[in-house]
Amino acid sequence: MITSDDHALLRQAIALAAKALASGNPPFGSLLAGPDGAVLAEEHNTTLTERDITAHPELKLARWAARELDADTAAGTTMYTSCQPCGMCETAIQQAGLRQVVFALSSEQFLDIRPGNGRPPVPQDGPALLDEVRAVVEPYYR
């Protein structure tokens, strides 16, 4: 359940999105809060100004958390973000061990505003060579 405290932090994330837009980047902003609601770190999108297609604020915060927070602290954090994280960012958030994400605009709502990204899907083929790749990957997870 989203609370009035969550709304206040979401408004800060939206302000970071406006900051991104003002700096010539896509309008996305995020912040990471501890269990007490204190803001630990904040980021905005810099994909255009940094010429880095991965410079999403959610990914930058997940990287920061994985580098700067111990696992117990990360597990108590909440990311507040102007838009629901994309698949790349969602995976990074999970890998960083963050507790939860609260977003203002869902992916579905975003697609109503901007349908598609103007690029065709990249074809993928596979799986292939399962035994060979399994011999390399599996030992790591045992």
C-alpha cells in the first residue's frame, strides 16, 4: 500500500525526472531510501549527455547500492522512481538485493505516452550447445 510518505518520495523522483529533461535527457528520475525514509542516493537519466544507453537512474542506483551498501542495508531500501523500471534495470535492482520499488508511471502507462521505441526488435536464436555452456556455467552455481 502506497502511503503519503511514499508520495512525498515519488514527488522527489519526479523532480529528478524534470532535472533530467532540463539537462537534455529523457525524463526519468529515481532515488533510494533507507528503512527510515532517509534518501541515501539519487540519480536522473543521463543517457544522452553521457552518450551511454545504460545510464538509467535505476541502474545507476542499483550499481551504487551493490558497491556501497552491505547486503542487510540494501535489503532494507526502497527505490522510488518516476517510471516503472525496464527489464535491464529490474534485473540490476534484484541483483543488488534492494527490498522494493515504488513507481509513479507504469510501463503500460508509459507505452500509452510513447508507443514503441522506434527500433525493430532484435532477432534472437537459441538455445544451442546446452551441454557445452552448462559445463562452464553450472560449476559457478554449485
